[in-house]
Amino acid sequence: MDLPVPYNSSDSSVWSFWDVDQIPFKFHKDPVQCYKIIQQEQAEVMSVLAIRSLIDFLENSKFEYRFVLMQNYLKDIRIKSIICNNPNLVLTPDGGMMEYVITNNITVSETDHHPNIKGHEEIGTMVLTSLEI
């Protein structure tokens, strides 16, 4: 549901979880609003294109980065073709963060499948461990 978009500094409808001003991509604050304007399939295509653009930007700018998948998107051929051979992809044992935290009961709540503090710590450890390789 997160839609990465090219950043426009005057647009208050976007947010970023990184503090690096040189990365010109942010995320819609309320992606659900997008679905009121466009169909889900269009939003998915926009997301795939934006992810491809973001990865290209990071690589062309020579940023050192790692990323994990919110869900196991490797089942989606559109995503798989973009990221499956990316050496910066850190997979959880279940393929995605959501599957991992649900399996290990480290979610915010039974209805909110985002990682809780322990979940963030475990996923962060996986990412940091991948840097040591």
C-alpha cells in the first residue's frame, strides 16, 4: 500500500523515513486516499515503477543500502523481476517482514501486523548481519 513517489519539497502529502535529503523519493502519507482516485491495479503499477526508479537511483548514486520486503512480494512476478537478483535484498526466513513477525508473534497487535519493538530489533539485526558478509 505504500506508494513511493518522486519528492516535491512543497508537497505536504508525503513523508519520508530516511533523513538523507539527497534521496528524492518520499511516501504518500495516506496511500488509501490514492485508491479513491485511481484503481488498485494502477497504484500497483505506479509502485512497481517507483521501486524500480528508487533502486536505480540508489545504485547510480552509489548509496550503500539494504532493504527488506514488507511482505513476500517475490510471489509477484512484477516485483520479483526487479529485486530477486539484487544483492542488497535481505530476506527474512519467511520472505517478508509481515510473515516473519506474525509467525514469531512479534507484531504491534493481533490486528496490526507491523513489527513491534522486538520485531524491529530482530529485523534490524538481520539487516546489520547482512552487512558483515
